Amino acid sequence: MSYTRRQFLAASTFSSISLLGVPAFASLTDDAISALTGGAGAVEGGISITAPEIAENGNTVPVEIDAPGAVAITLFADGNPTPSVATFKFGALSASRTASTRIRLSTTQNVVAVAEMEDGSFQMAKANVKVTIGGCGG
Amino acid sequence: MASGVKPRVKVPKTAEAGEAITIKTLISHKMESGQRKDGDGKLIPRSIINRFTAEFNGENVIDVALEPAISTNPYFQFDAIVPESGEFTFTWYDDDGDIYNATKKISVA
């Protein structure tokens, strides 16, 4: 794949922003995840998260989570001022462990879903969303 | 913000016993995140719906805890099992203590 100069500049700007900006926020999410899992951590795989690759409007980004065998799913957005987004708990009459909603994303970032499974283990899935216009006002 | 809150719910009218149906819910609410500032640079206080539940004949289907990162006019789509004829009850809990309700009947053929 060959880059034009413009594409190269755009890509390098993005990557340098993510190098500078993400670790601080990512640790917030990591803290939240380890608080949720009791320090056990979560394994990737088993569940899936569907989000657009590019969201033009960060105010309303459609997200779908699918976690067969989960009792609860917690969504995090690791670039938001507060990473927690929502927690879904499934009851006895829930037909499938899927749910869709619309969320706010302040900037380009990862959306992370952590599912608590029936056996007490945790699984996670990540989706990177590029946000054109951020959704946190300010 | 108790004014202008209107829940909308889409549930099929009939279903087979034990069938999985898809439910869509939407409620008009501005979901003020507590991050935005007004014209004078002061923070606008948080005012969101913090919990949403769906029940069928008193049995829980889904229970969602909402944070400020949920969009304006919170939308949810999920699947439920319908064992018999009955009524779905949807409840939204506002930060200011208000509770909004919607019910939908479904009959099993």
C-alpha cells in the first residue's frame, strides 16, 4: 500500500496523538476493568462488539455488543473524560446476550466491552472508532 | 427535567410461545453529561437517566446502568423470550428522582 504525502502526514499526526494521549486514559479504563474483574483481568475473544470504524458525529455512535453466555456486560470508552459508558445486566427472560445502544465519544478511541460470564470469568472485546467531531461539548 | 420526556417502545403485538422477540426502546431526554459549559463558562450540572429496566410479567429481561456517555434520547435494542401472553413494563429512572413508565401488551397465539 502506497501513501500519498497528505495521507502520510495525516496518519503520522494520528499516531503521534495516540502515543501522547492514550496511555493516560487507557490506564483509567484498565483501572476500571480491574476494579470490575477484581484484579483477575479479562481475556479477549468470545464476545464481539460492533461499532462504526469512522463516526462523523461523536454525539451518537451506534454500538452493538454480543456476548453469548454472559450475565452482564460493561462498556467503556477509553478516551472519554470518564470511561464508564453503561452496564447491561441480563435477566431470566433475556433471549440473547446482545444489546444495542448509542453512545458519546469525545475523540478517536477504543470502545471496550467487558463481559462477566456465567462461570464468573471475564472476557473482553475492543473496537477502535475514529471520531470526526467529538461528542462531549466543552 | 421532567418536561417533554416521552418514552417510545416497539414490541410485536403477537408472538409464538417461547419465541425470541426484538424490542426497541427510545426515550426523549437531553442526557446532560455534566461536562458541557454554558455561555458564561460555568459547568451545566449533570442530569441524565441513570437506569433502565425491562420486565415481562414481573420477571426481569434487562437492567441497564447508564452513565453520562450514553447519547441524548437513550436508545436500546435487545431480545426477550415470551413464555405466555402478558405485559412488558419498561422503566426509566431519572437523576432528579422522576420515574418514567411504558407498558406494552403482547399476546401469544
